[in-house]
Amino acid sequence: MCARCGAAAAGPQPTWTCSVENGVRQYFCDACSRENLRAIEGRLDSDWW
């Protein structure tokens, strides 16, 4: 499940982005990853997006 928009994955999603924030692993769908690419590359926590 996407930590940002709540989209559910029907199966393994190898293109989803994985982020570890405060020791917790979070996954983001392709759409949320694309929309927030600069923040992800800048290593900003998802709270800043």
C-alpha cells in the first residue's frame, strides 16, 4: 500500500519507491514517486512533500 495516497498493490511492484524514515520502511507508488521526485532525491522525509 502506498504510504502517501493509499493505492493498493495487486502484486509485487518492483517500480515502487522504498524509503526508510525514522526506522520505518515506507513504499510509494509510481504516481506519488513521480510527483515528488525532487524531494525524494533531496532525501526529504515524506512529511515535507
